[in-house]
Amino acid sequence: MVGSSSSIIDFKDAKIDEKYEPLVAFLEEAGYPREVTRFLFLDDRLTYHSNLVLTKIPDAEESNFNAINRDFDIIKFQTREFLQTYQEDLETAENRYGVNKEAIAAIIYVETKFGHITGKHRIFNVLTSLALADQEFALQELRHEIKEKYADKTSMKIQNLISYYERYARKKALMAKFELAHLVEMYINQNYNVMELRGSFAGAFGYCQFMPSSFNNYAIDGDGDNRIDLFNYHDAIFSIANYLNEKGWSNSYYAKRRALLRYNYSRKYVADVFSFSSKIRSLAKDI
């Protein structure tokens, strides 16, 4: 096993799985040390997932909007408890960054149900697999899986789905390479245990579901312990506020909407956050 106690010299000549070689080359060309990239890609926790692109439903978005309206009475206690526990952080972040505390709390709820659902996928594996989605071997696997999954559809429908997913795969691969580079940066600059970092199948992690690039650019040490940990509510609260402030959040509805779309490019997501924000505003007044 390649772990933190292993010497780089011990495995400098070990062979990396050939399917990962394009990513190793990409990272080395981007200026990341060869010994670091080899160290990570020789770790036996590295696993390739072939079906991540198919998690996207064509032309559809999932929304919590109905659940938020239907179940708010059930989660009132949980919401009130969160607001009371982190009142000082929320108010300080609001004053410092100009982002209202209800919106910050709403994002943590919509993203992870106040930290209860943060994702179980290894982020390094997710981004590595997505970064390879534009390789011919991956595209062949994708075509095969689509034909099996949609065997009851017409040949025309199947071909349309293949075309749709191939375009999506190439787009995701480009994004994933960018995020993978930022994840390696987290390993180098923050000494982050990136092989154990877990999150969503899209590569986001923490209570606020930041991508690695957002972590590197906008994450904040909210509690002053000299370490940024987005599985820490203090850091997550200040990081959300900083991100939205940097994306132009202001008192204008349209500015708020634009900032939220930068956070998650989904109109239904924005509706969820606005809906939950308005519902917790009345609770916040009583605290």
C-alpha cells in the first residue's frame, strides 16, 4: 500500500496504470512535481468509476422545492437549533460580507441538510474518473452502457442519447481536469489528505459542497485554528459568505440570483435557496 509512511524513493520506478498516464502527463505539464503525481496515482485507494457521466439525467433537474414546502414543519426544530448554535458566526459573516444569514443557512440545508448528507464518494477517484471521460476507452464504455440501459428505446433515440452523453462527457472531462489540478494543489499547499476526502459524485465536498477550485479560491478559516476544514460549520459559514460576496451578492434580487447561479448553475437550486431563506427568516427573528 502506498501511504503517508511510504518513501517516494521506494516506488519511484513503480508502474502507473496506463489509463491514468494522460492525467499524470497533464498534471506534470501544468507544473506539478512528478514525484507528487506519481505518489497519488500509485495509491491503492485509487479506483476508476466508469458510470459517473450517466448520473446526469438529460434535460432534467432535481429540486427540493416541494420537499422544503411540505416538510418545513418537520425540520423547524433542526433549523432553529442550527441558527441558535451558530448565531454568532452567521451574524459576523453577514456583517463582514453582506450576505444575509438566512441565505447562508439555507445553502447549508439545501446542499447537505445541515451537514447530514455530504456524500460518500472519494473525491480524488471521482475527479480522476470524470477527467478520463473523454478518452476513447471511456467513450466506448459509455456507448455500451447506454445501449444496455436504454435497450427498449428506438435506435434513433439511443443514438441521440449517445451524442448527448458524449458531449457531456467531454465537457465534464475538461472541468474535472481543472478541478483535479486544484485537488493536487490542496494536497501540496494545505497538506490535505485528498485520498480520504469524500463528497458528491460531482466532486463537491464539505457542509457547503465546494469544488476544489472554490476551496482554493474562496474557503475561509472561520474559527481561527489556522486550518480550513469545510466539514467544520464555522469555516463553511464564512466560506459561503465569502464566495457569494466575491460573486457580487448585494441587496438586489438579481445580484443575489446571479451569485447563487455561480454557486450552483440551476434555476431550481436558486428557487430552493430563496424558498428556504424566506421560511427561516421568521425563525431567525425569534432568536
